[in-house]
Amino acid sequence: MTAATTIFRRPKTTSGFWGWVTTIDHKKIGIMYGYTAFFFLIMGGLEALLLRLQLAGPEGQILSQAEYNAMFTMHGTTMVFLVVMPMSAAFMNYLLPLMIGARDVAFPRLNALSFWIFLFGGIFLYSTFLFGTTGAPEGGFLAEEASRLGSAPNGGWFGYAPNTEPQFSPGTVLDYWSIGLQIIGLASLMSSVNLITTIFNLRAKGMRLLRMPVFAWMSLVVNFLLMFSIPIIAVALFMITFDRQFGSQFFQTANGGDPILWQHLFWLFGHPEVYILILPAMGIVSEVLPVFSRKPLFGYAAVVFAGAAIGFLGFGVWAHHMFSSGISPVAQAAFGLSTMTIAIPTGIKIFNWLGTMWMGRLQFTTPMLFAIGFVAMFTIGGLSGVTHSIVPSDWQQTDTYYIVAHFHYVLFGGAIFGIFAGLYYWFPKLTGRMYSERLGKWHFWLMFLGFNLTFAPMHWLGLQGMVRRTWQYAADMNLGPWNMAVTIGAFIIAGSILIFMWNWTVSRRRGAEAGIDPWDARTLEWTIPSPPPEYNFAEIPTVTSLDDFWHRKYSEDEEGRAVRREEAGTLVADLEYRGNNPEKPIHLPSPSYFPILIGISIMLIGYGIVYNSFAWGIALLAAGVLGTATSFIGWAQEPAEEPAEEETDGEEH
Amino acid sequence: MSEQNATQESMHIDPYERNWIRISIILLIVFAAAVTIAGFALGFQVPSPEERVDPNNLTGPWENPGLRELSPGVYDLYIIGNATTWQFEPREVEVPVGSTVSFYVTSTDIQHGFKLQDTNINMQIVPGQVSKLTYTFDEVGTYDYICTEYCGVGHAAMFGSLTVVEK
């Protein structure tokens, strides 16, 4: 067993390809999360554009029925699991240690493992376009040969059983879906444990919980939500995988399985998931708004506790996704009320953000525009969400485009706007350079316009009776004009994303030097050089108050207005110098090969389970299990010290 | 002195803010009352499981789904959804204007939806469970019913229509 440790010496390199592959630096991992999520954003976006082309006019013929089903399933699955979640993970990985004054997360190798498992889970899921097969139920008159584009999971992102049972959805695509999501969930679960531990144990001196930036707080809530909700979907996915692979009967109605059970499990995970998607964006916006309003966050404690309240209440509202499925009137009333209740903490936050901007000296930079866009669009989405809590109204909206409009207002107008606010806001920290403000504003206004053109008309389409997940609509339904507007809006969004990509690519090389604190900001990540050195803090800071950095730069006059201290300029220059020149050499954990090896091995296990009826499938399974086990042993025995000391150390074990 | 001011200020609630709080609380009470009254006093129908059936072996009225006249102008309509052929059975129904129709809908295999356009009937159809809602048709016309719950490749093809004709 010691072979593993002697085969792989602990790698030394921290640059180049192998530097990225073996890194356990939270910043590099965060960047990899970000780029991967952005890649999948493009994939999910292309899927959305195909859907919109199909629906642009009545009786569209761009996609076949099978392709349409595959596209909307993959669009939803991608955007939730492969875009917004990892993008939030990117922010949390990169920023949490910087914000709380730590040199890394609590378990750096586990952090790398989370990323690699996520990446290979995503690759596994998307390999369905290469290898997946579909089919219609036996005797189904619509059985057709699907193209490669249609050979993707087609059960919807919610994957309602029993439709996902093998006799109704033969072929392997739903195996790719269920096992792929299982792998990706594993990554989230690991990362949640890691980040919770980081927040509880690695805060700098004086960084009490109630002095943490709101983003750190929202991350804490999100990671608790992940820790409690991912196991629920894991159980459900195990059940469906067992039904599909090993003949169990959990959802087989014909043999007494429960057809509603999946819905309960899925939404008991699915509703907290919604908050998992939105809370990091709320955290980002709570950082951006005070900085560009030149005021502290209004009602810090209220924002924090409202976030925590959302976390708790989020577990008590799931049945509002299933009001039409025949649950009892008492349960409907109870879930209707709990859904109304969850609007309260959300409303508190919105008013606090407005209070933050109220009377502030607003600076309309790109991140600020996105943050304000977030508040406005999220409010619209939140209000249409409240209409779902009115049970009789919800029955009429169920499965119509009104619902599609609602959740895009919260997840696109909310989460994605928040993410872009964060990407622009921390761009100078990440790259050390400034982005082009002009292109950033083009991006914002085009996206804002395109977004509203895309999703606002969906409210009306839904109320007109346009049903979701339906391949075509008849010409006499009179839905054509607004659908055309929606499609045009979708392409405007796509254009704005291209502007963002251009801005990002050019500015990170040629942008103006940003310095350590270009926004005159409040939190600890702005007290270190941009981009941050590998050790983050040359000296771990001591914190004496909320927004400590701000108070070191500003005092108050008699009327409570902020007055910049004379020594603020020297303070920042001094921080930059000291950040780059640590007094003592700083010891950092060495990189490791094992996280990526385990990631690959787990992907092999996934393929092994899909093809377990073939001998080569079993071989893949065995290879994966062996690879995982060996890598874990190697991981456990990996010396913590530098490679030079490895050989003598390794033999002792 | 400044500390005292700070305490007083933190206790102070702006009149606008106080009104906002009041309005929000009143709205919540109105919403809660509306739901409670609608659910319990007005007896709004919920598409609750009317009865349990064996989806493999549908007996009684299900052997011959369709319209049953109970008394003049009062009908029971039995409809089965199926995901092998992606059809509602029956696909076409005709009733005279002024009829009160109780929809009994179930599925033989997986979950479907049943939405009668231009009415407030929308229910999820669950195998093993009969969903029931009642509606009175006072206007002549064609009402399409469509499957709203995604049910596989033929989902978009799953629809039927109810025609209300002059007496």
C-alpha cells in the first residue's frame, strides 16, 4: 500500500498545466470552478437558444420532439447544477478565506477533490451526447430514432418518476442523468463540509461571526442548506438508479410503488436548492451595494438573520410545487401559508438593500448596475412567487409559462445578475486589472433589455394558457407574436454575453492596473495585493469591528458622514507593500495528484454502473473502485511535508 | 451623549416605515384569511384523490371510459391518460350547454396533467389515484383538454376536446 506514496511524489510545481491539475490553492480552485461553470453557461445558453428557435413561431420544426425534450431537460439541469451552483462555489472558494482572513480553506485537498469530482461529473453527464441512447416505451407509437442532439436525458430537470422508470424511458440517457447528478451532488456535499469548517475554525483574530461580511454569512447558510438537502436528492437518485439498474420497485406503480414519492423527495431537496442558488447572489449584492453607495449596509444583523431564516423556512415549503397533485386541503393551506411566510425575510432583505442605497452617494459602476438590476428583477420574481402561495391561483399557473417567467426572474434576474455583479466587482482583485467600464455598461443594458424582453412576456403567455415542456403550439392559440419577442430577447442576452467574454478576455491582459483597493471597499480581501499572493495574507489580520478596513480609512464627522482619514492613503500603500513582502517565509501545503485521480476514478464508476450488464462495464467499475480506493490510501499516507522529506517519511509508514 | 442619541435613534421608526410594516401585516392577514376561507368555508375543490384504484386493473366505469348521464344535465366523465399511446381516452366529448360535468381522471402508467383550457380545471393525474373536479358549462364552444405534466416523448401530442353544444 505504501506503493501509492512512492509512485507519486508529492508534486512541487505550482505553475503551468500541472500546477493547475495538482493545485490545492483555494484561489486557483475557485478560478477553475468559475471557468468550468462559465463553459457550462455557454452550453446551457446554446440549448436555450435552440429551444427558443423551436418556439419562435407556431408549429416550429427546428427540433424534433425528442430533441426538444432533451434540450429543455439539459438546459434546466445544466443551469442549476453546472452553472449557478458551481459559479457560487467559485465565489465561495475564492473569497471566503480572503474575507475571513484565512490562508486557505480548512481541508485544501478535499477542496480540490470537490472541484475534480464536480468537473468529471459534469463531463460524465455531458458525455451522454456522445454515448447516450433513448427510446420510447414498448408499443409507443412515437418511438423514433433520436439524433445525437436528442440523445440526452429527457425526463425534465425534475425527472419525475415513474416517467423515468426503465419501461417508460428505456435507453441509457436517464442513467447518465441520475448517476451524473449523484456524482455532482457528492462534490457539493464535500465542499459544504469544508466551507462550514473553514468559517467556524479559520476566522482571523477578532473576526467574530457577527463581524463577518454578509457574503460569508450567506455562504454559511448555503453550505448548511447543501449539507441537509443534498442527501435527500442523493437518496432519491439512488432509488431511481436502483429501479433502473437493479430492478427495485420504489416508483413502480404497477407493483405497488409510490408515484408521488419522487415528487416529495425531489422538492424537499428542490426548494432548499432554490435558496442555494439565490443566497450567494444575495451575499454578493450585499457586498456591492454598500461599497458603491458609500454607506454601511443598512441593517446588517437583519440581513444576516433574514438569510438564516430563509435557510430554515426553505425546508418547509416544498409542497407548493405539487398543489395540483392531490395533497389534502389542510396540507395545501399549510404550505400556502408557509410560502407566504418565506416572503417576509426576503422582503426584509430587499428593504435593507433599498435602505443601503437611500441617501447614499451612488456610483453607477457596472457591478452596481447589476446589483441594482438584481434587486429590481428579484423583487418582480419574488412577488410573482408570492402569487404561487395562493393555492387556487397556483393551480391555474401550474405547468404554464407563468411559472417559467417566475423562476427565471429569480434565478436569472436574481442569481445570474448577482453573479455578474460579483464577477465585475472582484475582477480587479482576481486579475489585478480593471475591466472596460464602457463594455461593462453595454453588457448590463443589453442583458437587462434582453432579459425583460425574454421573460416578461412569458407571464402573459402563461396566463393565456401556454403549457410548459410542450414541443409545439398550435397557430390558432394566438401565442405567436409574444413568442417571437421572447426569442428575440434570448438572442439579445446571448449578444450581451459575448460582450462580457470579450471584455473579460481583453481586460485581464490589457486593463489598467487596479491596485489593491480600487473601489475604496470595506472588506478584508481588499487589504491584500491584487491578484492575491499564494499565501493571501503576509500577516493574518486582526479585526476590531464590522467593515474593519473601512473604519481604518474613514472616520465620522458630527453628522455621521464618512470622512476619509488623512493617513488612509499611506495605509493602503503600506498594506500593498507588506502584503507582497512577508517578514517570514510562509509555509503552505503542497499540491497533490490524488484529488484529480479520485475524480477520474469516480467518473469510471459512473460508467461502470451505466454499463453493468456488459463485461467491459464491470471492468470499468472495478477500475474505478480500485482507483478510488488506492488513491484514498495514497491520500491518507501522503506526507504533509515537502517532497524532499518524502522518501524517508514514506518508508516509516 | 452621542451614545444616548444612538439608542434613541435605533428605537425610532420612520412613519413611512411604520406604515409599510402595517400594510405588510394587514396584507399577510388578508392573504391568510383568504386562503383559510377559500379552503374551508367556501369549500373550494381540491383535486384530491377521490378514490384509489389499481392502475393495472381498472374496473367498473373505467372499463368503458366516457360520459355517463346521471340525470338531465348532470354528467360524470371518466377519462384515462396513457403514456404508451400518449392519448386521453376518450379524445372527444360532447355535452349540451348548461351541463354540470364531474371529471374523474386517472392514469394507467405515469403522471399526467389534465388542464381544461378556459376553465379553472387543472389537475395532476396520478396512477392509482382518481382526481376529480366539477365544472358547469354555461357557454357554447370547444374546450381543449391537454396534458400539462411532462410525460415523455409524446407529451405534446396528448390532448383532447370537449365540445359544448346547443341543447
